[in-house]
Amino acid sequence: VISAVNSVYSLTLIGVSTSSDGKYVTVAQNNGKIYISSNYGTSFVAYGDNSSWSGVSVSSNGDKQFTTRTNGYMRYSTDYGITWSNSLVNENLRAVTINKI
């Protein structure tokens, strides 16, 4: 997955996380975008607001996704990465991990 993303977008990976079965793949890149795949990494859709991403994490079934930004709020999605919202956390976070939700 990582080499496929890099060959398509020619960017540096900031973080990558997958659902437990690998169907949902979320990649944070150094261009301020998040790339999300719902087909095992075959193709990706770009989301994002040109933030400086520092980490990404996907729940075991892929429905919940979290990203951290070095310049502000942590963002989250509860619909497989289709829409994103700011969390109440406003810190310079560098990483995020999802346990069981």
C-alpha cells in the first residue's frame, strides 16, 4: 500500500493506518491532504484542508478515523472518513492511536 500511494502521489508519508482487514486505508501526506481508500488500497480519494498532519489512526472496522495536526485540533470521522470534524482537543499532538471504540 505504501509504495502504491507514493508512486501515485510522489509525496512523503506522514502516517498510514488500516482497518483490521485492510479494506480501509487512510494515509496522511506532506501536502496537507489525507488519502482514503475503501477498496484495500486500490484507489484513493483525497480529503483535507491543507493542514500539517502528524498522525492518523483507523478503528478495526474502519468507521472511526482520527488524525492529528501539528497546528491545531485533532480531527475525527465516524463515517469511514467521508466527513471530518474538529475534536475538543486543541494541542500540538504528534500521534493518535485507537484502542477499542
